[in-house]
Amino acid sequence: MDYLMAFVIGGLICVIGQILIDKTKLTSARVLVLFVTLGAILQGFGLYQKLIDIAGAGATVPLPGFGYSLAKGAIEEVKKIGFVGAFTGGVSRTAGGIAAAVFFGYIIALIFNPKSK
């Protein structure tokens, strides 16, 4: 049942994004920013954690999950070290994922030798 819920919730997030791109004048970059921001705002109100409890990776892997991680890291660090944690917490919590994305993106670029248009 966990796999089904992850698939359904993750799929719904992707469907919403595709509808926004197809039916509005929003670019994919603006939808990306919108989703990350919504994930952070929902976590700020404590709502995104409830979605993660239901959907697991279906809610943490898509873009709102990145916003959730940023907000959760900032909230935790503010509780530990105070105001400065609002700036350092999100970055430290998401650093591993960002580093992996940069590393694997570079490796794939070396393997496939992309060309400019």
C-alpha cells in the first residue's frame, strides 16, 4: 500500500505541474519555483509532514519535497542556534542532495558530451 500511495501522490503532484505548464502561461521554471515555495510554505504550517506520512517518497522526491527540506532544516536550526539557523539550516539539510545532483550531472555531461544548439 505504501508503494501505491507514493505513486498516486507523486503522480498527482506531477499532473498538477503539467496542467500548469499546458493550461497557463507559466514557464516550467516558474512552476519549479512555485512548487518549491509551496513545499516550504506548507511545511511552515506543518501540513507537508502530514502528506509525507501518507505518501512517503511520493511527496519527498518531487519539487515540493525540496522546499519541505529547506523549511524543515531552517526550522530545526532556528530551534537549536537561533536566528542564524534560518539561513544555515536549509542549506545544510539539502547539501547532500545538491552535491549529488551537481556530481551526477557533471558525470552524465562527460559521458554523453552535450552540444550547444
